[in-house]
Amino acid sequence: VGGRNVELTRTEFDLLEALSDHPRVVLTRGQLLTRLRGSEEYRDEHVIDVHVANLRRKLDDPDAVVTVRGVGYRMGARP
């Protein structure tokens, strides 16, 4: 980012990859968790919010991952 390396956890990297694979497509928390964990077992979907916040901070760009209220997250610039 901006010519510097950014260290990400495996989960943050996988989250970034999932969102980057489908730019401008909104993915729900459930879809992201399934992609990250591959399981349909009970889980707290709001853990995604924590990882997104960490990713935004590490990328030093609060708009890198856009929140679509009531739906989920997507990559790409705001319209």
C-alpha cells in the first residue's frame, strides 16, 4: 500500500481476497464467513465487522471496504 508492505493476518488476507475477487459486488457477512471458514455451523457473523475494521486500519483507507447498510460489504470506490 503506497509502496509499503502491509502485514495481514490469514483471516484479513482471505477477507481481502474474497472481496477483491468480486469488486463492487456486495457480499453478506454470512457469505464472507462461509468463504473464510467454509462451515455452516453456528457462528457470530459480526466477527466480520471486527476484521473489516482491522483491514481498513491496516490499509490506511477507511473507504477500501465499503459498508452496504443492512446487506454486507464490498470493495470499490463509493458511488
